[in-house]
Amino acid sequence: MKMRKKPRAVLGVVAVAAAVALSLSGCRGDSGGQGGGSASSPGITDSAITLGITTPLSGATAGPGKCTVAGVSAYFGAVNAAGGVKFGDGKTRTVNIKSYDDAYDPQKSLANFQQMVSDNVFAATAGLGTPTNRAFRDAAISQKVPQVLVMTGDPLFSDRKQSPWQLGFVPIYQNEGAAFGKLLAKSGAQHKVAILSQNDDYGKGYVAGFKDAIKGASNISVVGEQTYEATDTSVDAQLTQLASSGADVFFNAMSITPLTIAALQKAQQIGWKPSWFLPSNTSSPTAILEPGGGSAYPGIYSVSFAKAPQSPEFAKDPDVVKFLDELKKYGNYPDMPAFPHCMWSYMVGATLEQAFKNMKEPTRDSFMTALRDIKDLKAPLMLEGTSVNTTVDGQPAVSSVVVQKYNGKGYATAQNFG
Amino acid sequence: MDTASATARRRRVRLALAALVAVLLVVAPLILPAFANQTLVRIGVYAVAVLGLNIVMGYTGQVNLGQIFFVGLGAYVTAYGVNHGWNILLVFVAACAIAGVVGLLVALAAARLGGLAIAMVTIALPIVGVPLAKRLSEFTGGSQGISARFTDAPDWSGLANDQWQFYIVLVVTAGAFLLARSLVRGKYGRAFAAVRENEAVAASMGISPYRTKVLAFTIASIFGGASGFLYLAAVQYTSPETLSFGHSISLLAAMVIGGAGSIAGSLLGGAYYVFVPQLTNAIDPNLTTVSQGAILLAVLFLLPGGLVSLPRAVRRLTRRAAPRRSTAQTAPGTSPQTAPAHRPVPDAAPEGHEQTERQDGP
Amino acid sequence: MGTFIQLVVDGLATGSIYAALALAIVLVNQATGLINFAQGGMAVLSAYIAYVFVQLGLPLILAILFAVVLSFAFGALVERFLVRRFERGDPDTAVVVTIGLLTLVTGICAVLWGYNNLSFPSLFPLTSVEILGAVVSVRSLATAVTIVVIMVLLQLLFLRTKLGLALRAVADNPSSAAFSGLPVGRLLMVGWGLAATLGAIAGVLVAPQLTLTPGMLDTALVYALAAVILGGLNSPIGCVVAASAIGVLENLVAVYIPLIGHDLKIAVPFVLIFVILIIRPQGLFGRKVVVRV
């Protein structure tokens, strides 16, 4: 039997360990953000500031993930080309973006955060995903590194007491669900609602918000509720079940593009034609509604706070034209955005710029104070009726959404249901 | 040269080496920067997981694609215990014990059915584990996961957080590796190898393949649970993503890249698991998948026996570069030269593998 | 009753997606004795190649044909230059090589075509027909029929043709096969090439429904592996039956046993495997493996 000793294996391991240690060692300095002090924080010099984004750039969520980097890069690419941002302390600085792939794995996002701290990043921003952001939230708090304007609708990030160094960007999931619920309740007519939601905090948040909003409305009743997993191949079975409930409104909290298209196709095939509600990130007219045959339904509603570049009515909008141009030039994203996160992260850039303009000192403390003091900022690409407002504890940077209805080509604001 | 004194001298050299390594490990966190410590901590986490996988797969030859399930289970138990204020030692024991019991139950059922069933059952574990973790949200925090901080350095130690974490992980990892080493060198190790080579032969030698497989699998799951404890010590957060099936595949790859059937290889496997994503991020965060695939294939092409076979491969190259040297020069105790080119690494699977009951067919 | 039939029909449709990939895995296993984790990835690459041809203006059928031919070449080359080196060594190493191949191919697809969901045209119209009171889309029906045809062809290949016999001989015992005068290397390449072709067909059949992304077949791969093991590693009929059973049973369990529901329904195929393997360790349709001591 091969049970002989392997002193050479040990030697090999020691050699590897020594090499590793040598390559990783530097003097054990004070790397690690002891931010917020009186001298300037790490990651900011007189001429530049460095931001870090840890987000999925590979795997199933890489589509939206790439958008989160592209939008911010596009915004600051243009700003840098025009000379940089004039900070509140008088200095003009360029904004550098470092991005890291975490493949939607919490362990990797923590590793990326630790790398960011070691790479002297001023703040983490715009990352996509609840578990990935939660993984390093504690570390960010204990090392006083800002983790701001993150792409998750998890309310924890906007709670100032629990998350003093965090701030969410997109509306919490509950808000989006509630917006549609309010519209429906206000309609006055009797409606039976079927619900299909993704089995995680995203879907649960949507449904919770929706149910909260229709509580007490005697004209609305939920007659069927099903869930699906993000990795499912098909939701046919759930649709069959829900169709048999006889509902005339279908509240759908799906974030997976092919499943949404398949659901739109299947429901009309089995002869069920309710009015639909789709969440903001799976409501694109060109990518989802047209392949799915959305015009077959009496109404498709969604919520949004960003102008959709694919919609014909915004094709000539100057904001949109500038955005698409910068996306191609500085964001390394030549196609039409397939996910709203491209627009959202562009707005993150605008919000950050506003905070930079107002921060009086080059410190993380000053940055957080400035960031939390933005009221009624009409970031580019924002729809009428929405704005950035970071002053409310418990609410993310964007909390207002507009309910829209599909009109065969794009979306138009819906005042009433039906 | 007389072999007795050569053996004694080699033993002294080995002890000296071990002492040197021990000193290095104790002193290292005090001089290395924080990020290096944090990286080494994470390497320790996955090295223990790969070690467990190696015991059941590398040494005993049973396909195990569910090791990450036990890591996740250990992490969840740890989080639960910490958040309920249990004593930290109790938490560690619970993480290992609960993972071990589950592993034992699974093995008892699956081991009777042969390699195929074990493979399928182990695939099922993480795949069913993820929705189960979401469902049992009172224990697991559901899909939002659960945070648990317990590795902040206490004030009396004067250490930074990352250094304290390093020592915790060092203690557990060193313990796990020493335990595994003594295990595979003893009679159990021989039983594992016998079962891997040919179960019928092992049975005829008086080794029960069933019991050996159950033992190997239980040990693997205990190590998985310990790795889960370390995971929570390092990351301080766990969620259903921790035990997704894709990570099991990555652990398998890490085991083979490090060196299947090798204790030192498990450490290298853990290092591979942690380093490669960081390395590919440094190359270009947009090209991580391509880089990782390319690196994996490159390593296996150059070193089919895994990274642990690097010294051997180098020796073979240098020996080939100087063919005039007489064979008497080969020092006693060196590994016998592997003759046919297609024979795999000596202490990995032997040839004739097609004859054992494995997951592949005829 | 209507719901029941609808669920069964939908389950068969989903099952045919798994079956498509499972057939390719069985083929590689029969021809080279390896489990190819990269089968799904290679199928996706083939679908992308067909997409490129369609974008260039070719009619869909021609694009698919070209992609299928190129896939054969790709599969053969992969066997010759990548996998050959590991075929006779440790099987675990060979499996990890296929894992590496999967990662690399997925990464290449991502670099070339991005992660966005691309719309792949369907060979069949998007209408639906009614069968026994259940509505089934023509596309799903046609996919299932195609899979069954391929399954029959594959079964015939292995059991009735010289090529099939040669492929199996080479996989079973390469040295004896070589002594019998079989061109071992070339047969191995043919085996992988054929499997890649199968994968290509599977890819273009399911791409319209799943939308084309680099990770399109990742979930299906796990189900395909389950189907392969359940149905027997060496039986095309077995894996198709198993895949269909998995699809149908999942739907039925999810709807009629609410305790399990749609989130835990994924446990069904594995429990099934477990039960079947207790009764028949070689799988539903597999052949018993004889171990020589």
C-alpha cells in the first residue's frame, strides 16, 4: 500500500507557504479603513478618489451585474473627461472605479471587500445582490467604510441605526409592490388576484408590500399564491394552478427573463388572460413583452423610476441620448441596455457626484453626512414624479415609483387601473 | 550508507521542518498585512472542507458531490449557536457533531447501494439543501441569510480581528490536518485504499466495504461541519448561497488540482479555491470565468497529479535532463519511477480503475 | 382532471429538455467511459454559433446545419487535444478536466456574446394544440418528438450497427479493441463528435424557450445527470424515460402535495433515484456491471 512518508510534500508546502507569505507581506501597516478621522480617509487624495464595486460579473446574474458597473463608469467617465468633480473642500478630483467580480457568492464579496480595503478604496458602491451585500455589511460597519447606494431592495441597508455606514439605492421591494396595490385598491371594482413570486427576499418583499397596500380593501381578494425558484426551468405548473383560480389580475414578482417570457406565452395559450403586474426589472417592452406576446392581455402594469431607452417615446430624449453615448464610450457597453440596472447605476453616479460636491472634508464621515442630505435631486433619466431623496431614515435613496401601463409600444403613466 | 542512521537522520530533519513550520505559522499573522491574514484564514476554511472530501473521495474512491452541504450545515449550526449565546466550544462541537450525524445517516442508507447511489445522493444534498434552508427560516434566516459575529479579538489579547481569526482557524485547521494524517496512515487508511482499489478484494481480506465507506463518509461530513464553523468565523454571515451545488463542483475541482489522495494536496486545494478568484479578479474582473477555466486546464495539463505532484514532476524533469547519472545515485527512499506514461500519480488511483464499481458504466 | 393532464403534458415538455442533454451524456459515456460535465456548455456554444449564422442572414435550418457540423468537429478536436491525455488516468481528474472545459466554454461564450438573454428563433411556430383537454405548444410537442426520434436512432446505433459496437468496444477495453484492429483514437473522436452534434441539436431545440445565455443549460445539466443515472448510464431509452418521469413527477408532486410545494419539488427526482436504485442498482434500463476480481 502506498502509505510512505512524503517529506518532499511537506517541503513543497513550506515552499509554497513561504512564497505566499513573501508575496503578501509588506510592512504590516495600518491598511484597513480607520476611516472618518480628521486627516483624509484612505482612497482619497488631492487629485483623485477611488470607488469600489463588488458585483456579479459572471454567472446567472451577470447581466444586471455588468450594468451596475457600466452605468457608474459611464457617468464618471464623462465627468472625468470634462475635468473631474469639484468637491466641497474646493479640490477638483477624478473619480476612479475599481470593479470586482463576486459571482453572487457571499464569501467572494467579503473577499472583494477585504481586497478593496487593502487596495485603498474610499467607499464601496452600486453592488448588486442582497446576500453579497449583507456578507460584508458587518465588516464595513466595523471598519467604517461606506457601503452606499447598493442595488438591493433590502430595507436593512436604509435603517440608519442598524446600518450607519450603508444606504440603499433602489426602492425597497415592498414599495414597488405597494404602489401597484394602492392603484388596484383605489379602482373600486371587484378584483381577484393571483400571485406568483420568486422564493426569496425579493419576491417576498414585493408580495408583502402588495398585500399591505390592499389590506382593508374589500374589493380585492387574493385567490391563489404560488412561488418558483430562480433556477427553475419552467413555471408552467404554477401557471396551470393559478389559471384555475379564475383570477382577473396576476401579480407577478419574477426577476428571471426567460421565465417571464414563457409565462406570458403560456398563460394566453391556456386561455387565461388577466391583467398583469410585472416588476421594474422584468418589464422591458423589447426584451420581454414583445417576445411574450404582451398585447394579448387587457393590461400590463409595471413600476419604474427610470426612463427606458428602448421605449420609442424616449428615443429622442436628450438625457437618454447622452446616456447611451456615454455608456458606449466610457461604460464599455455598446448595446441597448437589457436591464434597468444600467440606468440605475448611472443615477448612482449622479447621486455620488452630488454628495462629493457637498462634502466639506475629504473624509468618509463628511461623505456620509453629505450623502444623507440630498433632497429632491432630479438625477438624469428619472421619470416625472420621482427624485432622489436621501434624508429619510428607513428609506433608500429612491423611494418613489410611478405605476405605468404598457401601450403596445412602451409605457405610459397610469393614473387609474383599467 | 547504513539505513538505520539514515532513517533516524531523516526523522530529525522532518521534526526540524515541522518545528520551523509551526514557528512560521504562529509568527506570520503578526507581521503579515491584514489582507494576507484574511486570505490565509479563508484558505484554512476551504482546506478543511477539501480535506474531508479527499478522505472520502481521494482515499476511499467514493464520489461525493455534496461536501458543501455539510459546510453549509456547519455554518448554519454555528450561526444558530452563536446567536443564542452558546459557549463557543459547544458551538464547534455541535457543528461537527450535527454534520457528522447527518453524514452518517446519509451514508448508512447510500453506502449499501454502490457508487452510483452515493453519487446521486450527494448531488441531492446541496440541491435540496438550498430550498430547505430557505424554508426553515426560523433557524436559518431564510433567503436573507444570518449574520453572527464571534471572532472579534478580545481586548486582553491585544490582537487585531484578523489576527485573532487567524489563530482560531489555525488551531482548528492544524488539528484537522494532524487528525487526518494519523487516520490515513493507520489501519483505517489502509482500509480506505483497499476499498478504493477493489471492493471484492477488500471484502475477501476481511475489510467490510460498507463499514469503511460509511466511516469515510462520516469523517468527511465531520470535517465539512468543522469547515462550516470556520466559514462562519471567517465570513460571519451565511445564507443559502453558501451551500449551492456549484460550490461542490468547485470543491471537487480544488481537490483534484491540489492532489487527490494527499493530505498536503488538500491544503493546496484550499489555496487554489481561494486564490484563483482573487487572481482572476486582479487580471480582469470581466474575464473571471475564462481565466478560471484556462488556469484549471493549464494546471491539470502540466500536473495531472495535482499541484502536490510538482516536486515530483520537477525531479523527473531534472532527472531526464541528466540521463548519464548512474541509477545507483538514486537515494534510498525516493519514489520508484513511474514507468508507463499513462499511469497516473502513484499515490492517487492506481491503474485498472475501470474495474471497480464507479459511477461510470461498463 | 384537466389540471392533471395539463401538468402531465407540461412535465413531459420540460422533461424533453432534460432528455435532450441526457442523450448526449449517455453517448459520451458509451463511447469513452467518461461523464462529460461540459456537455451542456458545448451545447450552448453550438447554439450561439447557430445564432451567429442566423444573424448573418442564413435561414434557420441552414444555420443549424452548419452549427451541427462545426460542433462535430469541435467535439472531435476537444477529445483529441484535451481529453485524450486524461482518459486512461484517474477518472476524477478526467471529470475535473470536463469541469474546466465547461468553465472555459461558458467564459468564452460570455466574452463573445455577453450575459444578456438573446432571443433565438424557433424552428416551430408558437401556436398551440389541444390534446385530451390539455393545451400544449407546438414547439414543445415537436421538441419531444425530435428527442424520441434521436433516442431511437441512438439506440439503434449502439445495438445494431458496427460503429456502435466499435465505439462501445473502445470504451470498454481500449487495448483489446486496438489489438482487434479498431482505430481507437479515431473512434474516440467520432464518439465525442457525435455527442457534440447531439448537444448542438439539443441546444437549438431548447434555446427559444430558455433564451440564449452562457449559463442556459446549467440547471438542465443537473437534471440530465439525474436522468442518466436513474435510467442507466448506457441506455438512451432509459434516460429519456427517466427524464420524462422526472419532469412529470415534479409537477404532480408540487401541485398535489402542497407540503412539498414548488420549492422542494426538486427533491423528487432524487428520492426517485434512491428508491429505484434500491430495487435495481444498475438503473431502470441499465445493464449490470460485472466486476472482475
